[in-house]
Amino acid sequence: MKTRSELEAMTVKKLRRHVIDTGNSFPYLGETRKAEIIDKLMKIQAEREGTKPAPASKGAP
């Protein structure tokens, strides 16, 4: 899975495509903001690795 910085570098359109391609479930994907998508992906990655998720960046729009 990509790192947070790699995900933040992606456009929202590419990020949504990445979510779909990786098989993650986002029933509200069309309404979510970029920061919310990235946070959800980081939580999924942490669960898979059995670790705690990295703290969310406060400056995200």
C-alpha cells in the first residue's frame, strides 16, 4: 500500500480510482474529501499490519 505522502500527492480523481482498484469499500466515495479518503486508507492499512494508524494531519482541508 502507498504511504500517506504518496496518497496526498495524488489528485482526488486518482485517489478514488486507487481506492476502487485496491478493492476497498467506500459507499460514499463521491461525497468524501481527499483527507477523509486518506485517513480511511491509513486505518485500513494499520488494521492489516496490526499497528496503530499514524496521526492525521491537522492541516488537511
